Amino acid sequence: MQKLSFKNRIAFHYIITTALLVFVVFFTIYSIVKFSVYNHLNNDISKEVENHLNEIAIENNNYHLIHLNEWNEREHNTLDVNPVFIEFLDSKKNIKEKSPNLKKETLGFNAEIENNQLFDSKLLQHKIRQIQVPIYSDSKIIGYLLVAMSLEDASMVLQNLSQTLLIAYPLILILLFFIARFIAGRSIKPITAIIQTADIITKDNLKSRIELPQKKDELLVLSQTINNLLDRIENAVEKERQFTSDASHELRTPLTVIKGTLEVLIRKPRTQEEYQEKINYCVAEVNRLNHLVDQLLLLARFEDQQQLVKKEKVSLNLLIPEVLSRFSNNIQSKNISISADFQQDFNVISDPYLISIILNNLISNALKYSENNGKLTISFSEENNKVKCTIIDNGIGIPKSDLQKIFHQFYRSNAGKHPEIKGSGLGLAIVKKLCLLLAVEIEVLSQENFGTKIILSFP
């Protein structure tokens, strides 16, 4: 069986609810009309009982009609629009008098029905409403008064009403279904727009957006949410394209250098010194390539991977000497003085491996961009329940216009002015990503030709 569409399901659920409601309304209408008809008939019968009880005289444990001739000449001798049938019985339930309109028929006494209780019966196959009232003389029943009225008109009214409601019920439901289906189609029009927009969106076409509906309802929120999602996807895809382009360029450069060097090397015989020089050059490019791949993998590994963070107590005082020891050769070759004297212990709760990478990249950059006989200062302080690490160098500095770009992947400030300084432009991008991951605030202050100051605030 084919599944109903979303629009038809809405209409179907609506019609089920409406069907129950209409059924209750129709049932209530029928019940009210039936009660009203029967109540009116019961009141008429009660009045007839009262009138005819007043027309009898009781003597010596017996009764008789006071004006028998007048009673026979009244309306009871004909079958009018709403005839009233009267019958008087004695104590043995034998007929004493009856209205002429009964002719040869009798109402009959029903022993199973309690006195003074209205009930439905039949007279000549016609429905009647009847009551049997005892006639008392000194608390002794000396006879019965039977009064009945026709139920044909009331039955006809109720039957016509029930037929009308039964015919109208399915017609109303069918009409309401199509109305609900139409309204549902109008209501879910933004969903259709979402489907159409989703159909035309591909990796090469991420510009399309869903047209926002005019009404401020849940569909507007849904459309805005999907548009925001598409914005994020487009930005992510664009960043991925840029990253792939930059990464392929950066990886291709050392490979091209290695290939060119080896091609030159095999063109003709070389001396051992020349072979050694070119091989060492290729090894240096391979090391650079390995470093670049490591950094790319590091970026990919910690792309919003909060679950990879392992927090524990980290001593920054012990971490700084470990990092500096990795650059001892560079520090000695450039004769850079290091100032890293700490007066107290500074500890933070964080991931020691990731903090080591942050400090490693920042100190590496400070040393790389420092000139010979330069100075590197590392200090700690505690402010507002935060430990601040300050790294200051007096190197070439960063132009003010480039400060907003230094955390972009593969971006290198003034790379053309300083070709002798090698790098991939990924170090600060990794630092920024890890700082976001560890909730570490980073601030960079720099002035060209005067140096750079970096402040890390650990929570």
C-alpha cells in the first residue's frame, strides 16, 4: 500500500479529529431533539390525565364520568392531527368507558409497567406513548385511567433527522478533507520550497537559499535554521577548497625542489662533495615536507575534537625548559639570550601535550623571527583567577595590517621580504585552533622592526 503524502497525512489526521467532533455534535443534536419531542408529548399526556381525573366522580368505591355526553362529543371521537386516546378501567381492569376514536380497539393494560410511568406501545401497528394512572378511593384502587397519544409524528421527525444527519455526516467529512488538504498544501508550501532548494544544491552550487515565509511560525524557524546550516556548509566547503589548494601548493614545492635537485645531480658525474651537498639539501627538503605533513595532520586531528582533550594538572614552570631545550642549537647559533626566571610555581588544569604544542610553536616563531644577539623573555603572572604567560621577542615584528591574518592557514607575513626564513604558515593556525579547544585566550601585540608580544591566558 502506497504511503500517504505529508499533506494527505495532515488532512487525514485533521479529518479523524473532526469526524469525532462532528459525531458528538450530531449525536447531541439528535438527543436534544428527541428529548424535546418526548418531553412535549409527556407534558401533553400529563395535562390530559389531570383534566380527565377532574371529570370523574367517586361514590361508594366506584367512579363515573360527570358529563358523559359532553365527553363523547369532544375531540376524542376523531383521529385528528395529534389524537388523544382515553380509556377508563374498573378495578378488575375491565373497560368502563373509552374515547370514540379508539373505535373497536383498546389500549390495554400492561401489568409489567409501574403505575404513572410513561412507556411506548402500539395501536393498530402505530406507535403510541401511553400512561396508566390508578384511581383511588380512600387509598383503595377502584379503577384506572389510560391515556395515550400518537408517536407517529415524533417518530417521523426523529427518523427524518437521523437520515439527514447520516447523509450529511460523510458528505461533510469528504468536503472537510479536501478543504483540509488544500489548507495543508498552503501551510507546507515552505517545505516544498525546502525540497526544491535541496534538489538544486550540490557541492558546486551552495549559493541557493530557501525563501523565508511571511508568517513568523515554526516553518520560518525551520527555513532560517536550514539557511544557517547551508551558510556553515558553504563556509566549510570553501575553507576546505582553500586548504586543499594551499596544502597541495605547499606540498608540491618541496617535491619539485627535490625532483629538480636530483635531476641536476644525475646529468653528469659529480664529486663526492657535490653529491653530499645535494643529498643534504634533499634531506632538508624531506624534513621540511615531513614537518608540513605533521602539521596538516595535527590540524585535521584536532578539528573541534573536544573528546580528545585529556585534562590534568600541568606545571608551566617545568614545561618551558623542556620546550626551550628543543631549540638549544638555534638559540646558540643566533646567540639569543633567554629570560625565563619564575619566582613561584604556576599550575593549570589542561592537556599537557596540547599546551606543549602551543608553547613549542610560539617559541619556535619567536626564535625564527629574532635576529642574531636577540632576546627572548618568558614570564608568568596570575590575574583574575587566570594564569597569564607572556612571550616577548625583539625580532622583525608584524605589520599592523597583518595582525588579523596571522592565524589563517598558510599565511606568512612579509614572506617576500625575508626569503631566508622558512616556514609553512601553519604554526599560528594550529595555535589558534588548540587555544579554542582548551579555552585559552591569546592576544598578539606587535610592531614592525621592534618585536612581538604574545599573551596566553589559561583558565
